[in-house]
Amino acid sequence: MTTQLAGDLIILILVARVFGADAIALLRRLAAAGVRAGVSEMTRNEREGGR
């Protein structure tokens, strides 16, 4: 392992450690928004006589 590769891995680990919790929270919010959009679409189709 070269020193440059080791340095890149250390930076990657630090970035993951610092921004990891924020990334997980963002993914949870995106998933929740997708679920809300899907439920909204289902109820809209039911009101219009769709499948």
C-alpha cells in the first residue's frame, strides 16, 4: 500500500465518519417522501376510478 493510497483511505474514513449521520438522515427523508408520493398516487387513482 502506497502512502498516497493510505492517505486517501484515511480521508475517506474521516469524511464517512463526519457526514455519515447526515447522509443516513437524508436517505430516510427521501424514502419517506417517496412513500408519501406513492400513497398520494394510489389515493388519486382510487378517486378517479382507476385500478
